[in-house]
Amino acid sequence: MEQWQQFRRVSFGRILLAIGFSAALVLGPVAVVGDCPEEPQLQNYTGAGAVVCPCFVAGEEAGAVLTAPAEHYPIEILRVGIGWGSLYGGTGTSLEQAIHIYGAGLPNPGAPLFSLDGPNLTDGFINVFDLEPLPGEMTIDSGAFTVTLEFLNANAGDSYAPSMIHDGNGCQAGKNVVFAIPGGWFDSCVLGVTGDWIVFAVYRQVYCESGVPEELVTANMPALLLGPQPNPFSQETRIEYVLTSAEHVNLSIYDVRGQMVTTLTDGPVGPGYHGAIWHGDAEDGSPMAPGVYFARMTAGSVCCTRRVVLTR
């Protein structure tokens, strides 16, 4: 705590210097999403600029208090990002003590729910660490949680040393933490930090509505083409289909001779309900003659066909 008090009195105006940051550097494999999709990342910081904070001794921690929308809980943490840099750059990688995830926020996050020991951080990047392949589920049941970096290497007062960085855009109370030695947990704003730590978390819901009927899952049907509505039609008809998992989907219209008239969908589609509108025209936009046509969908190994009647 003493070095924090001295640092706040003497050095904040001189040592905390703005630097520019590169795009995120991803360390480890890309996360593979299960049934629930990834949600937008949680973060407190704003802007691309960042400020170096060489103000820590070994064993201290800094990080962010994050909160997902209440309706998303319970959530599983997939990846975390830590902003790391030095004033002049080029210090390479730094082996630090650990990344911790706590199940609460201030005034005391409690004991870590999960720790990733020995993270290597590269100067000038938001370093991203993939937690999904690690043993055990990183699940938060409700409310705020805290992501911190614990330092192995002291950098207090050394303006050339790499350290945690913040955005310099004002410190949001209750959203940034420091574990100081001595002293314990503090709101970073109380210690004079002038921005939000560059820390983020990517998560997904443990339970989510996929939009897939339970009957399809139970029957092990990967895809189903529904009847066009309206049918017959004169102006337009909506052709809906449902997938139990992501597939490459081709939905096309054919005439009674088996010739393809137009393609409505051709590409990757996620699980759930989807639809396309057919206006009774050909690929080039010219109107088709009244008569019987067929909507054909292929999704992976599944092929479905529905009859549709065009009137004028």
C-alpha cells in the first residue's frame, strides 16, 4: 500500500503515459462454440488509446469487475483479454503469476473460482487467453465477477517496465480493482487510477433458447423444410426451415421439369428457425408463369422438397 500512496503523490502526472495499442494477440486455440452462441464481450474500457501503469509489486493484482445481463445467467467464461504494454515497447513477453476469476466484485471478490497459472503477456497487445479447453467448466451463476492479473514481476516506479494498462478515459467506480500489498482489495479509482483497466471476458449462456423444436431434437432430425405460406400464392410466399445445428443450406426453386428457377439461400446457416421469401420470379428477376413449382432444401445430408403453387 505504501508504494501506491507514494506513486499517487509523486508519479501519476509523469509516469502514466499514453501509448497506442495493436490489435488483439490471441494465445492458444480459437474457442469452439457449442449449442449456445458467444455473446458480445464484456468490458468497461473505451477507445483504442491506453496508459501504462508501472505501479505494482509481486503478488499484487489488477483487473475489472464485469457483469452480464441478468437474463443470461448462468454463464460460462470462454476467453479473457488482458491489456499489457510498456512506454517504449519491445520488451517481448513477460511471465506473470496468474490470471484469476472471482465469483464476486467489490468490496471483496473472495477466493478465486479459477486460476490460469503462468500466463505469458506480450508487450503492446491485448493478450487473449482461451479458457474453454481447460479442465472443468468456468461457470458464473449470477451477478458480478472479477477478472484479474496477479503480478510475478515488480514494476513499481519503473517507467520502462511493461505492466497493466488502462484507457485513461476516467475510472468508473466499482468496476476496477487493485489488490495491494499491504492493504488488500481497493477500488482502483480510490488509488488514483485515471481509467478503466483493459480487461475483457467473452462468455456464453449455459442454457439458451435455440429456437429448435424439442420434437426435432428428440427425433434426431437435423433439418426440416416447412410448407410455404401462403400456398397457393400470387405475390409472395415465405418458405421456412429449421435446423438443429449449423449447416450449409441451399434452398432453391425448381419447375415441374426439374430445372432450377432461382436460389433463395446458399451458404452457412446457424441452428433455429429461418426463412426466405419467393416473389414468383426467376434468377434474373423476370416473372415466372403460373403453375406448380417445388422448393428444395439441402442441409448437410438432409434433402427436403415442398410443393408450391404460383397464381397470377
